[in-house]
Amino acid sequence: MTSSLVKQAARAQAAVRRRGLFASLSASEWAATIEDFDGKCAYCDRPYWTLDHFIPMVAGGPSWVGNCVPSCQTCNNSKGRLTPRYVFFVPKKRIEQIRYYLERRQHGFRSWPPPVELAIHEELEALSTTPQKKGLGSSRDG
Ligand SMILES: [Zn+2]
């Protein structure tokens, strides 16, 4: 395991804790996630560069295995504060695959604080019901 992996996981935890959210991602969990994506960006297949919170921290997304995927800098910047249902630069099928992956990663985390768990599930549920629309620029504001 490289020191950069440890640093990425630690940085993600620190950022989440600053917002008062639960943070649990360990370096080994992060390493396993990167391996699951073959070291590539979850959104576009370019080499991964950074850690992306599938549900952004501003929307309450915590740093845990059920919410973190590898991302290239371009996708990370493009995604910004958007929750998954508003990420239109990625094909919806791809978003669904990531969602499915993260749901599987959530097994064994039943002790997760209920409000956060609920928020995540609501977001994931919304993903499967929200049609792809273009031009919802206002979602970037909050
Ligand atoms: Zn990418």
C-alpha cells in the first residue's frame, strides 16, 4: 500500500470530520476500492487521480466505503457539488453501476448512524427514479 493511498484516505476523513460527518474510510478499504476499479476513474476510465465522494460532502456524503470511488481530476471537477442524480456528463448506466457497486460495499455496515444511512438511501433511490435531464444548472448551488 502506497503512502499516497493512506494520505488520500486520511484527507477524506479529515474533510468529512470538519463538516461534522462520520468518517470511517480506512487506507486498506480505499486501496481495495481502487483495485476494484482497476486503478481507473469510476466515471470515465482514465487513470484515477483522486477520491470522489459519490454523494458529495456538501450533501451529507460521508467518507466510508459505501460512498467513495476513484476519480480523475476532470470528472472530480465536473462533478463538484452535484449529487449523483444530477451528474449528466456521465452515462446514467455508468452511474447505476457505481451505485450498485457502492451498495454491495455497504454490506456489513448496519451500525451506520440511521439519519446518514437514510439520506444515502434516499439519494440512491432517487437515482433510480430520476430521469436524465439536461440543463439543471441550479443543482450546482445546493
Ligand atoms: Zn474521469
